[in-house]
Amino acid sequence: MEDRTQHHGTGHPNIAGKGYVGHASLTQTPLPGGIHMTIFAMFGTTAIGILVFLAVLVGIFLWVVAVYNGLIIHRNRYKNAFAQIDVQLKRRYDLIPNLVETAKGYMKHEAQTLEAVIAARNAAFGASNKAAADPTDGRCMKELNRSEGELSGALGRLMVVVEQYPDLKANQNMLAVQEELTSTENKVGFARQSFNDAVMIYNTAREIFPSNIIAGMFNFAEAALFEVDSPSERVAPKVAF
């Protein structure tokens, strides 16, 4: 009777020598505090690493955007500068036929010289239209440079011949054309300088490191300067009568 009461109080009979385990022994043993801290530190370090990596990616992206936008701004500036040149060139091309037409009445034996001026003017006009359509095309700009050089040379030769005709030099129509042409030539020169300055800024921006990497990735081609081929033709032809 006493033995049964003792067994009932414990909830399980204690089988001597059998090593029977009670309910309390079935629960999991908690991990030591040091292991918990190690796991937390591992996850914390990984999270920080991911955040740093994402921050670096965002920084690189923002830098690429800034460089790209800067190149776009510089390119648009020199394209706008060429638009100013184009306005003055068109005015110049309009004046040259007036000059030739007036000279025809006095230079009947200089047809070849006058025809050469018109041919050079037409070639330059065509080259100007191509360059205006895409100032970023270096080939078009080089063609315009060459054509403008030939036109300047043809005008220079015409002026030499005009010196032999005093009556032509005193003609009022010629004097008026001379004044407009000289003013237009000066404007072309100023616009050319502004364009070339913008081109130099753009080319420098696309060539320096590390922005040259972005320029190469997005095909920012080198821009061509607008300058006549011959150093002797860099000065606008003097149209004096």
C-alpha cells in the first residue's frame, strides 16, 4: 500500500535500475547565450554588407547619370552654337550671288572666275545643309571645312580681279553688298569661335577619365571643329571696293 502511494505521487513508477525519464526531461535544452550572440552577429554583419553593397550600386548609378547628363548638355551646347553659324552662313550664301550678278556687267571677260565662285558657293551651301542636319557627324563638318576653304579662296581670287575695274569698285550696289558681306563674315567668325569653344569643352569632357568610360559606353563621338583648311584662308576675304 505504501509503495503504490509513492508511485502515484511522482506520476510515473520509478523503475529501479531502468533509468526511466520523466516529463521534465523531454523538453529541449536551451542554447547557451554565447551561441545566440554569435548567430545574431552573423546575420547583422551580412545585413550591413548587403546595405553597403546596395549603397555602392546606387552611388555608381547616380554617378553614371550625372556624367551622361553632363555630356548631353555639352553636346547640345555645341549643336546650338552651330545653329548660330548656320544662320550667318545662309546669309553669306545669299549675298554671294548678288555680288557675282553685279560684277557680271563689268567683268564680261572673267566668266571663269565668276563661275568658280558660284560653283564653290553651291558646294559650300550643300555641305552646310548636311552639317546643320547633324553637327555631331565629323565627316560632314570636315566636308564643310573643305568647302568653306574653297569658297574663301574663290572669293579672294575674285577680289583680286575686281581691283582691275575701278568703275565696278565705285558701283553703289557693289558697295552695299560689300558692306553686308563684310558684316556677315565678321558674324561668321564670332559664331565659329563660339562653336569651337563649345566643341573643345565637349571633347575634353568626353576624353577625361573616368567620364571617357561613359562616353564610350553610350557612343559619344568626338566633335569636329569648324575651321578652314588653309591657314591663309582663316581670315575672312576682304571685300573692298
